Amino acid sequence: MERSLTMEIVRVTEAAALKSARWMGRGKKEEADDAATSAMRDVFDTIPMNGRVVIGEGEKDEAPMLYIGEELGTGTGPSVDVAVDPLEGTNIVAQGTWNALAVIAIADHKKLLHAPDMYMKKIAVGPEAVGKVDINASTADNLQAVAEAKNKAVEDLVVIVLDRPRHKELIEEIREAGARIKLISDGDVAAAMNTAFDDTGVDLLLGIGGAPEGVLSAVALKCLGGEIQGKLLPKDEAERERCTKMGIVDADKVLYMEDLCGGDDAIFAATGVTDGELLQGVQFKGEKATTETVVMRAKSGTVRFIDGKHSLEKKPNYVIKS
């Protein structure tokens, strides 16, 4: 995979963030998502690659663009798998809260798990705790393992969990063990990524979220030297059949990093749409806008934070006007 793609995909996430950010706080999540998706798709047409969507907006009959199987790029250059979430946190943008992102992950062809759109149980940690956690272990044991790996007391740990009724028992287990909890409304890709940065104050992610987001998180953590483990949770026979259709023979197996994102190379980029612990959201002032993006590559271990300054007069299609 060519390293030039690292900077090329930044243009894609920036465009999606710029176009969706105008919808912040307007209570219209579908419009925000549509704006991000159309902007992302337009810029993809200019990227020198032969890409195929493996995680996107749904099947072809469910999504007009960025659907699973869609070909992206100019058709020249490396053959890559593409995973996208044009707007991770549609509800976040609609409500004007924290940690909405425009996200892309790419890897060599056939190296990303074709994750079905269903629930996945997850545990994610940063570099210090790699190899120390086990998704099949108890919550208390995993907390103790992370605390020892990070030279902290369990009481000092911060666990990030999606605020959902299904996590009632998990939350009780974490509190009983003595750790602290940060509940989030949405956005578990940002949450998983935050476990790898000390200044976010997050030590690990636990709980059940979307399987496609698990793959995106795996690419980010592969680049950052962290770890995520997952287990698909098909709710019925139809979802099990979908797993088989997408090439997952054993839907009950534990999925490790190599299962989620194989090979030695991958690239991940995320641009902030709203403010978060790691990235500032899009800021508008007159005909100018600023963005903040993190882009990283697994093969080199390089992590870049990019501050973008944009002229909206020269990029008129990237924003909606009030």
C-alpha cells in the first residue's frame, strides 16, 4: 500500500466533516449523515487507488453510495479494502454533543473483516495493556490486569461504556470492582481510540456496540499499538446466515486483531466534526473553517495531527448555507 494514501484520505474525512458540521445541533441526524456521505463519496473519486467498500452505509439496495461492494477511487493504484463511517455519531451531531467523527480505514485487499451490521461484544486497550486482557475473563480480572499493566490502582482506572440498558450488569460489575466509569451516548470508535492516548484519561473500553465500528476501531488501534478483541452477537438465525454470507464461518469465535485487521499495514484517518477529548470539531468563521484530523499508518507507526484551514469560497460544495 502506497504511503501517499495516508494524506489522500485526510482530504476525504475533512470534506465529510466540513459538510456535516453545519448540521450540528439542528436535530436532523439523517441530513447530517447524508451530507457527510455525499462529500466523502465525491472526494473518493479523485483518490488514486482501486478500492472496494467492505464496511459502509449498508447493502447496495439500502444505500445509494458507499454501499458494501462499491468500487472507489480512480481505478489506478493499489487494491485496498475500505471501511467507512462518514459520520460516526449522527445523534451526537444532531444534539451538538461530543466526539462525532468522520472516519476512514483502509488496508490491503482481503485484510479487513467483512463485519455484518450487528452487535459485537468488545474490549479495547492501549499499548501498555496489550496481551493482558481477555474478552472471556471476568470484568474484575480484566480491570485488575489493566491496572497492573498501567501501574495504577483499579480505583484509578476510567472505563468507557456506551450508556445503554443492556450494560446495566456490566456497569454494576465495574463499580463493584472499584473503577470509575465514563458513560457515552454514542461514538465507540472514538472511545476505543482514546484508550491509546494518555491525555484522554480513558484506560479501557468495555461493552457491546456495532460490529462495523469494531473493525474501524481495530485499524486505529493497530496503528497505535493497542488491542481490541470482539465477539459477534447474532440475535437470530438470519443474522447467523448473514455472517456466513460475509465469510465468517464461526460466528461464535473470539475475533482478535489479526482477524479484524490482518497484514502488517493499514491506514486510519478521523476528522473531528464536534469537539472531543482527542480532536477539536469543525469551527466556522465567515468564509473560513478549521478542522483537526488524526491520521496514522500501522507499517510505520507514524501518527500525525493535522490542523486544516479551509477557504469556503474555494470549497463551496463542502458546506450548507444557513
